[in-house]
Amino acid sequence: MTKNTNFTKADKVVHNALQFKGVKYKYGGVTRSGMDCSGIVFVAYKKENIALPRISKEMAKIGKNIALKNAQKGDLIFFKTAKKRSGINHVGLVVSVQNGIVEFIHSTTSKGVIVSSLTNPYWKKAFVKVNRIL
């Protein structure tokens, strides 16, 4: 990303996260050698001097809850993927919203850091909420 002042904080946070695309999954990871879902969000925001909690369940408690239809680049998107445990256990960072289709970057145990779409039935079913930090 060039030193252009036209980039928003959201652009910068998303850019930071996209630098980790392809990094393998590692529970508790926050580096190129491995990253978990909240790790990528934590690092992307930290690089812009914004401190977030380290785990998804705690991240879900901050910011402003917004309707999915109002989701924007830089927002946090939360999921409940565990069948047995209750509550939020997965987070992604919204990278784009086009024609109502939300795409988000996150880290999965099977594929590592990837960009997924909320049109995917698995993520659509697991979706819980969106929070705005910026």
C-alpha cells in the first residue's frame, strides 16, 4: 500500500490482514508461521494502533453492533461454529461488501488464512453478528 492519504483506517486494517493470506492455522498464533481467527484481526488492528481483545468471544463485546445489511469493510463478523459450546467462537474481518455479498478474511483450521463469502451455506448458518470498531 502506497503512502496515500486517501486510504481510510478500514482500508489499512484490511490491507494488513490480507498480508497474511495463505498463512497456516495455528491456535493462539499471531505471526507468519501460524495464525488463528482472532489473531489475524488482532494483528491487523494493532498495526494501526488499535488495541482489541485477543479472543473472538471478547472481541464480540466491543464496538457497535450493526445490521448485516449495513456491514462495511473493516467490520468484525462473528460466528458460532462449535456444536457443543455455546456462544461466539470465530471471528472474521470484512474485506468487501458488493451487491450485498459480504466477503471476510479469517483463519480456518483446515485452510489457514483465507477469504470467504457469507454466501457459503456453512458461514451463513454459523453467522451471529457484525460489530463496527472504526
